[in-house]
Amino acid sequence: MAGEVELAAPAKINLYLQVTGRRSDGYHYLATLMQKIALYDRVILRPVPSGIILHCPGSGLPEDEGNLVYRAARLFFQAAAARLDGSKGVEITLLKSIPVAAGLGGGSSDAAAVLRGLDRLYRTDCPTAALMELGVQLGADVPLFLVDWPAAWATGIGERLRPAVSLTGCLIVLVNPGFPVPTAWVYKNFALTAEEKNFNLSNLHTEIAGQQDDPGFTRRAIRPDELRNDLEMVTISRYRELDGIKRKLLKAGAVAALMTGSGPSIFGLFPENEAEKAAVCCRELQREYQSTFLVNPLAA
């Protein structure tokens, strides 16, 4: 057993997000290209005799089962009981840098870090596939952070993953406006919008599934003109400020700008050889939005 395990939990952005259908349980089928970025939370795990103790200093997040990190630890101990020698517990310290409820996958990444960290802490040698089975019970994005790929093409509800080609030659200016957007609200209103347009989400998945099985993004990097997010129109229709952020990024020299996930975070892609433009843009937007970051995409 290790004395302490510390892991970096990266954020992600969605470079492409298409809603391809809706299940009877309300979940939506997606086809999405997810790119991990160099913006990290830190998760520190220490063994204790029993129980789960969670600290989230300065974040305002719950420190009980209302937190996905807590539920990840509980699920791991339940699933790995046969591999553990007697009762085991963990003290978790979660140090947040990724904005919360921002479309950046921070909670999912933290939960994945707990699963990987507990496996390492207690040397249970759980296969990645087994951890991914646990991860999808916690959330559709969790499996992404259990694989080492810097980018992934995801289908199903986001849990069916294939390695994809990572972004290269660019910098990312990421802006979080500082207010949360409820994911459930976005998907509900997307469905209503689709119904208004006579867009049959229930049948669409089966009609286009074959087209999504072999996307080009698993063999080549996505081009700026190919960026897409079907949810953006819903979120921006209510939060018009996001459209203004997109315009500022493009005016500052970004070759493309897009909302990630269900929002509200917006990112702009800048060519690597225009790093100064990206840095100036980041500084300007930080005057309005504290949670503005200049980051690199993770690479293989």
C-alpha cells in the first residue's frame, strides 16, 4: 500500500458535439470529439482504516455523497471488496482549478482520478476496462479520463470511446463567464427545439449510426472549420453574453471559437505561431472574466 497518491485531473473541451438521438430513459446519444487540455485539478488520496473523508478547500463543493468524488470512492470500495484485505478507507483532498459546472468535465475527471488513485493506493491491479465499467456508472464522461489518450471520439451516451488525433500547432484561450448552466436544462431545451423543427431524435440515432462509426477525426486532426456543437444554440439563446465572448475571441485572432459541452465555457483556437496574440487576448478577457486561461491541448 502506498503512503499517499496525488494525481492531476485534466479538463476537456468538445471540439465536435453532435446530438444523434435520444434514449427512452432521457439520455441523449452523442457523437463527440473530446480533447484533454493542460488545466488541472489535483486529487490527493491518503489511506485511513475505514470510511471516506473528503476535503474540498475553497471550492464550496459538498464534502459528502453529494460530490461525485465521494461517490466514486464508495463505488470503488464496493466493487473492489474482494481484492482488498479487510476494511479500507480513504481521505481525499480535492484542490480545484477547473471551473465547476462549466462544460469542462472537471467533476468527471476528478472521479476518474479517485478510481485510478485508489487502485494505485491499495494496489488492487484493477484492469482499465473494469475501472471504465465503474466510471460509466458515475457519468458518461468519466471513462474518457480513465484512458491515456489525449483525445477521443465518443459515441453512445459518450461512453463508447476510440482514440482520436489530438490538436497540434495551436493554443487555446478558454473563458468561463462565471455562472453555471444546468446540463439537464440544456438537453431538455435542445429536445424541445428539435421537436419544434420536426426533428425526430428518437429515430435519428439508428439512421446515422453507420455514418459515425468511422469518423475522420480518428485518423487526422480536426480543422477549425469543422468545429461543431449542437447544444451551443440552446445555451447562447438564453445567455447572450456567450456570443459576445465568441466574437471577442475571433476579433482577437482566434481561427475558430466554440462553446464546450453544454456550456457555458467558450474556447478560441489560436495558431501556435501567434502565441503573442493569444496571450494578449487572454489578458484582455481576464479583465472581465477571472476564469480565463491560456492552455495547450494535451498531446500523445
